[in-house]
Amino acid sequence: MRTLMFRCGECARYTLGKECPKCGSATQSPLPPRYSPEDRYGKYRRMLAQK
Ligand SMILES: [Zn+2]
């Protein structure tokens, strides 16, 4: 089973589109590359926090 949902990196909103309907930012797939489910969002949050 594969999810087709994308996640906005700016407001963390889930959407089916490539752009966030809320803030218009480009979304990214939340599918885990090779990290644990508990760590993947923490990693994204840290990356975004450094912007
Ligand atoms: Zn957004």
C-alpha cells in the first residue's frame, strides 16, 4: 500500500497536491527514505527550523 499524500514543509499540512492549498508552498512526500517512523518528522522539523 502506498500513500499518495504529500506534506507541506511550511505548515505541516497534508495534501494530495504538489502545492500546499493553505500557504502555496511546494509539498514533499512524507514517505520514509530509510529512517524510523518516529524520527523522520523530527528530522524534517529540524531541517525546516534551520531555514
Ligand atoms: Zn503549507
